[in-house]
Amino acid sequence: MSYIGATPVIGNFQKCDAITTSATDTFNLLVGGAAVSPATANNCIVSLNGVIQAPGASGGFTISGSTIVFNSALTSADVIDFILLLGNVLDIGTPSDSTVSLAKLTATGSASASTFLRGDNSWGTPSGGKILQVVSVIKADVFSSSVGTTWTDITDLTVTTGALATTSSRVLVCANLSFFGVDYNGFKIVDGAGADITDFIGDAASSRIRSTSGNMYAPNDFETNFASPMLIDSPASTSAQTYKVQGYSSSANAFGVNRSKTDADNGNHFRGVSSMTAWEIGA
């Protein structure tokens, strides 16, 4: 069935740069200083001395690559009024620069600086899982405590985030500890005031001590252990958040970080390193 109605207008319509004529029949075709190559002479409308030229060898010109070849040499007195390129025959061609606006897209939703075009042709907002900030501390010196039966802050294992992006941000906190314990020991991550983050300590069970990790025992003078308490906090706040590590010994005997029990100066004893890192994760 033939097309009913006005003939569709297709192609990449471009007007060639002005051409200064001389005593030759061949001239370069440029648009914005860049060479262009029409598919055929039938894709061009050429006005010479005010007269539209018929295309092809039997007309007034032919096309060879990115040049136009007139059927006879011109002179400097001739004037090429314009050369209009119509694009590829029966091909929509490449849209001209800056001709397709957001309003021409069929995507649903609203385009903005904070959205992106999804594969399902809709504007979307990036969702959760983004790492928004990372803060970390490394503790290479030693720490010892003989307080006993009391949760004790481990010096310099404290991190403070910047202000959180939204109240729905979460904070992943991880500590890596190299430690010794003369007796049974535990560790936990607490907030800046020393309060428990209750979702990440063990359940209350009679006289048992609630911790994030622990119950380690190092009977040898040279032995060290490792612990990696970790939690995900949901502070429901945009304020900066502080986290620290506390240690506990089940008796008055000491526990320490980054050293063995006696820390003797010989090849059987190690010095370790501990760290603590907090990641803000976007909702």
C-alpha cells in the first residue's frame, strides 16, 4: 500500500560552507570545515548563478567522494549560491548536531542532573549500595590492660565518619585485631559514648558476657590471636558517627593488642598491627 499524505521528510539536512569559485570544475564539500560525502548527486540541491542545477552526468554536476564536479569548468565570475545536502535516500540518516532534545525522547519519568536513562527507557535515580565515604585508622603500637572484668577502650582504635548523606544511610564497621589474652577475653564495637550497638552483641544469657567476638585464650608467652568484630549500624541520623573497640578480660589478668604476653625481645615474639574502618553505604 502506498503512503497516504504528505511525503515524509527524512535525512540529515546540511548546508555546505561557502565556496569561492575559480577556473576549475571540482570543489571540496565542507560543513563546518569538515569534509562531507553525499551518497549521490541526487542527494544535493545546488544553486549556481541563481539557477538550480540538475544532478548527474546529464545535468549540471556529479559527486565524487567529498567533492562536487561541475560538467564544465567555472570561472571566478561564477557564484555557487548554496549546496544543500539532503542526507541518504530512504534513510533517516544521522540527526544533525544538537537537534534531538530530551523532550523528543519517549522515556518515562523526569530527566535531571540526578537521574539517568535506564535500559527500560525510563529515567531513574541511582539506588542503594553506593559507598559514600570511607574512614580508617591503623594502630601499629602496642596496648595493654590489666583492669580486669571491665570493658576497656583500646587506645587509638576509634573512627569518626563525616556527616552522613541521609538518615537512611548505614555504616559498615570492621576491626581487625592482633592480640594476646592471659585469660578469656572478648571484644566489641561500641558507639562513641561506649554504648552497645545491641543488634551486634550476643543475646543476654544469665551470667554470660555479651560481646561481638571473644572467648579466646592464649596460654603461651609468645602466642597471639586474631579477631575481626564487624557490624552494620543504622544510626537514622545525618550526624557524624563515632565507633570504637573495647576489650574485656574475665579476670584481673591482662590482655593486650599488637604484642604477645611477655613481649620478649627475641625471634619467638611478634609485634602485630590492628585497624578499624567505617564505610557509609547509601540507602
